[in-house]
Amino acid sequence: MLFTIWHLLSTGALLEDPGADYFERRHDPVIEADRLARRIEALGFSVNLEKAA
């Protein structure tokens, strides 16, 4: 936190809050679905992914 304060004061930049959904916007749904399918398969279940209409 000290580094952030130093950076803002030394550069004159303004702190911009990326928002509460920042990490949700960054995730690719296809990659996330594949990751979750691998986790479910690791638990011993069979997974078949189909794109919703």
C-alpha cells in the first residue's frame, strides 16, 4: 500500500478503481469452462460440455 501511495504522489496519477466485476470481465468463458470441467473430472465425474443455445 505504501508503494501505491508513493507512486500516486510522485507521478501525480489518479487512482482509478477497476470496479467490483474486474476479474469477471477478464475471464474467458471457454477457458473457465475447460478449467472447471477438468476439476470435476478430477473428482471422478464425467463431463460433457455443450454450448447453450
